[in-house]
Amino acid sequence: MSEIDRLPIGDALASSALSRSAFYRRLTQAGIVPLKISGRSFLTGEHLQALTRLESWIDKGGDPEQWPGKLGEVGSAGAPAGGALAPSSAPLPMVLSQAAMADGDPEGSVPNELVLAELDLLERLLPFLAKASEQGWLLPTSTVELLIGARPRGAGVDRYGYRFTAAGAHGREIAWAISRASQ
């Protein structure tokens, strides 16, 4: 995703006819979690399309809480309906337990669709990390943040079986080397 594919959330809010609280309520109703990059929030083209579809649903008399097109829900092929490669901010078991608790499920059982969505994400992410490790790619902080769902801090961080190690400067960001994490 390039910078052209992102719209600062403040710009999206300013161009909408909604109040700030109504705008953020719409994001929640659409299942949108804005991208966080270097402390700034952005909406993608996919997010904007989802908001447009939600508004159309509402204009036709639909209940926004019952809108069937929420991003992040599982689509027909078992992939997330949003389809974006946006890694979660926590390792898989933590994400699943948080999702179960958010639905008021004290037992921690998780719908199969959520498990499939997380597995699909990892199936797309892990080959990329393997190639980056093998090729010796140095990735800027903003890219690593998108990949692991958290801003890397300090000398290094382990995520998904890989070690991200600070390796110098990359413009105004830190460059990160990727290697397999030692067991």
C-alpha cells in the first residue's frame, strides 16, 4: 500500500457531513479499524468504499448495527471480507481470546470464522517474512509496524517466529533487519 492509498482520518472526517462522534460510530458500525502509522491514523480506499456502502444501506432504511458488510468479517472463501493484509497487534492466541471476551464469551471459545481469518492472515504474512529474511531486506519502521501490528521499539522485537532487529537509518526512520527468531 502506498501513501496514495491512504487518507488521513482527519481529512475523511472533514469531508463527511457527520459530527466527530457520528463519524467514529460509523467506523465502528462498518468494522473499520484505521491504519496507525507513526502515530497517525489513516483510512484506506477499502475503508472509504465500506463507508460509502454503509451510508447507502442506511439511506435505504437499513439499521447500521445490522449492516452485513462489516470489514473484518469472514467472506465466502474463508478470507476476511476486507481482504487487507493488516496484521493484528498481538500474537494469534491473544487476538483470539480478546475477540472472544469482546463478544461476552467468558469461556474463550472462538467462532471458526475468526480462527480462519487469522490463519489466512498468517498464510499471507509468513511467506513475505521468510522472503524478506532470506533476501536480507531492510524495512523501514512504518512497514514493520504494518506487518506486526505494533511499532517496534528498542533494539529488536520478536513476532510470528521472526526477529526484527534495528539495523541503522532508513531516511527519517529506523531500518529493521528480519531473521528467524532463535528458539
